[in-house]
Amino acid sequence: MARTADELAIGRAPGAAAARRPRSRWGDDLVTVAAGTWLIIGLFVDGWAHNNLGQLETFFTPWHALLYSGFAACAGWLAWQVIRHQERGYPLARAVPVGYGLGVIGAAVFALGGVSDGVWHTLLGIEVSIDALLSPPHLVMFTGATLVLTTPLRAAWSAPGPAAVGLRRFLPVLLALVLTTLLVAFFFQYWGAFSTVMWTPEGARWAAVDDVAFFVQSTGVAEVLVTNLILLFPLLLATRRWRLPFGTATVLFTAVAVGISAMAAFEGAWLIVPAALGGAVADLLAARLRLGPSSPAATLRWWAVLVPVVLWSLFFATLAVTSGIGWPATLWGGTVMFAALTGLTLSLLAVPPVVGAGERPAAG
């Protein structure tokens, strides 16, 4: 049977090694993301406690219990995938489903980070502020969690199937993308745009009094640019394999805005609105352009430029209506344009220019 243009563009025929290993089912991947959701909820609740309840004096807290029980659910489920395939006759070396190998490694890495985190807290105390995000044991746990949460994405990426799928079929992949993006956004929450006061008149007054205008302005710009990269990257990655079902960007953008706003006790909850609207526009454009693996590179680049323009224009419009903007139009207008340029740069990395026929890249 003839293959579609999207299928030809993917070039994803499974290798011989992969074919000898079991593949996870849709329901298996959905349970994997359910356990991952438990882990991420625990992470954000723990982060909220650190940000809003003052300095915590002990490692043994309800918030840590929620976080580590979520990890236990992830690790237990991944272990069960291996065990049940062994019971079906697969040898241990081939009992790990395709795409789940790095997840199993990630669970071991997270466990190592968790043990070292307990020792770290016992010897050096509980971190506060940005120290908690840059603590070496926490970064080890971040690495392990990333490998665990992206498991359904890897499993589905290599599975035979068309690029155009419905939202139900795409659900495990979508949730894996959302959870992983939330994890990254959590560790960059000090540059999270959806909880900012840097752009408001309050931020401008604080900068004027303390003579730190450059610091406040540059931090505000960095918040927008870093958040823009965090939001766009998973979508551009997914378009290498699938046409994004309608709602993908809306769910992703809204989830990140809610998560980051929660870290500040929802003081800037109104900024969730432009995130949701920006995601909806991104979905409409993706559907209109039929964005997917067979899309022309120019189409992808236009989408990667237009989405940041819409998203951050809505962001600043919302700020203007709700709290006001404390800085000149040159600054926020240039930031919107800069975000569009970072989107263009990401698209060039996601789909680099094609080398012309008969030409080869320069050696070395």
C-alpha cells in the first residue's frame, strides 16, 4: 500500500533490534503519564511550600511524601513493564518495551538523587530560594525525572503509524510533552514570565527606588525569552513526527502558565488568560497550515515567528489592562520582536535548511 507524504517524511521504520522487543500499548503509555502526573503534582506542591510557607526545617514533610510517592508510582510501573514481559517469555535484556529503556535508567538516576538529597539536607540543611533549584541532588533528580517523563514520547515516536492522529490517540504523547515542559519550567521558574512583576509599574517603582533598573529590565526580558523557548521547543519537536492535533498548544501553554503562577500563590493569575489564548491561536495556525513532518520549511518558520508575536502581544496587552506596564514601548515592543526571532532560530534548528542537490556540507 502506498505511503503518505507524511509517512515518507518521517522515515521511522523500526530497526531489527527494536522489532525484537515488545512495544507498549496506548493504555500502558497512559498509565505511565498518570504516574508522571502524580510526580509533577508532588513537585509543584513541594515548590509551592518552599516559596510560600517560609523555610522548611526538615526533609520529612507532607510535600516530600507526595513527591516521592509519585516517583515510587513511576518506578513501580516501569519495573512492572519489565517483569510482565519477562513472564511472557522475553529474556531480561529484551523485556524492556521500546522507548522505555531510558525511563528505567531515569528511575535509577532519580532514586540516586533522592538518596543524595536526603543526605544533603541532613548535612547542609534545607535550601531556600534559587539555591533549591540549583542544588546538585535536585539536578540529578531533574535528569532522572526527564528520562522518566519522556518515556511515552519515545515509545510513540518509533511506533509505526501515520503522522495525522486524533487527540485521543495523541493523548499520552501530549501529556508527556506537557509534564516534561512543566518540569523544565519549574526549574526555570526564576525566569517564568507568568508570575512576573518586573514589567508592572510596581516593578518600575522598585527599580527606581533601589537604582536597579537595568537588573529589573533585563530580568523581565529574560523571563519572556526563556519562557518562549520552553513553550515552543516541545511543539516544534513534535512536528517532526506528527501533525499536532487541535488543542495541543492550548493545553501546553495553559498548563505551564498555571504551574508557574501557582508557585507565586496565583498573584498574577490573570496572565493565564493570554497563555491560553496564545495557545489557541497557535492551534488554529497549525491546523490552518497543516503543520507536520511533511510541511515546507517556510511554513514551519512562519508559524514559529507568528506564535510568539501573538502570545507575547496578548501578554503585554493583559498586563496593560490589569496592572499597567511600567516600562516604555521600546522595551516591551522589542521584547516581542526578540521572542519572534528566537522562534525563528528554533525553527532553523528543528528543520535546518536542506543542502542543495549535488552539494555537500564542507568537511571539518
